Amino acid sequence: MSVTPKTRGRHHHGDLRRALLDAVAEIVQESGPEAVSLRECARRAGVSHSAATPHFGDKRGLMTAFATEKSLRLRAAMEDALAALPPGASPAERLAATGRGYMAFARQNPAHFRLMFRTDLIDPEDPAWSEAARRAREPLDAAMQAVAPAADARALRARIALAWAGVHGFCTLRAEAPRSDLWHPEPRGAEVEADLLALLVAACLPPGPG
């Protein structure tokens, strides 16, 4: 007796976790993070809600795993920008490159970028998310230490906070108001990115003599 195989969705070869995270990405892009549900992600992955639950527990667990993954991709975008620099790039150029990578990630993934910091939707106490968020900041930390090697811990923290706040704030504003005349139409966006980074790098440099 022949058996008709079940129709498979995206879930095959044990890749249900990946399919569920891909479904989150689609929904966030289409309708925003509030529209995500474990049930809808399971439907798109071609499995039942009960089959999806063991992987993440609930919507908050699913969103936290998604934000964790995106934090690591944010770090990768900053590393790619650093790798694109010519040999012998100065510490200031390396600091600017981390900002360019951050901005590029946010520009290319605006909906996903906004979700990553939604602590009302994710679990900020999750160890994997905390570790990914720490790792995402490492390129900036290292670049800032090279820019201001003599700065004490307090001064270094202030510089990192200034650079991060400036770049992240700009990315958030652009995601929330994409047609603002400050950065729309192009080439205004590219110009303000470059000029903002130059201002932030200059503000983080140690004071000169006199």
C-alpha cells in the first residue's frame, strides 16, 4: 500500500528553528514587530503551533532569539566596514568605519533594527541576548580605545556613549521618519551620514596640546 507523503513547508532536514526566525523577519518587514505571533510563524514554516513551541517557548522567546541573531549580524556589518579600510588606516578612520557599518545595517534592515532594542518585546535578561549585545559593541569599544589610548575608564565610557548615542539616534530617527528633509532625498542621506560621523569622531579625539 502506498503512502502519500505529507506536504512539507519550510521545515525540513531539522531546520525548523531557522524557518521560524525567517518567518519573524518576514512579518516584521511586512507589518512591524507587534504583528509577530508564534502561531503565524509556525503557519509560515508549515508546522503546527505545538511543533514550534518547544524551540522558543512563546512569542517573547522567539523575538529574543531573533534580536540575538540580528545583534551578531550588526557586529558583522561593523567588521565588514573595518575590513574594507585600506591597510594602515588611522584609529580615527577605524572609528568612523564602525559607525558606517552600524548605519549600513540600520539602513538596510530598518524594521529589524528597531526591533532589536525593543525591551518590551524581548527578554533583556536572556544570557544569549546579553552576550550578543555585548559582542555587537566590541568593534566600537576597540576602535575607541585606539583613538583615545590614554583616556581613563570614565572618559572612555563617555566617548563610547557619545559615539553610540549619536549613530544609534540618527539611525532610529531615520527609521522613524524616513522622508525627513534632513536626509531625504539622496544624496542628503549619504552626506549627513558622513558629516555626522566626522563630527562624532572629532568630538571623541583627545584634546590637542595647548
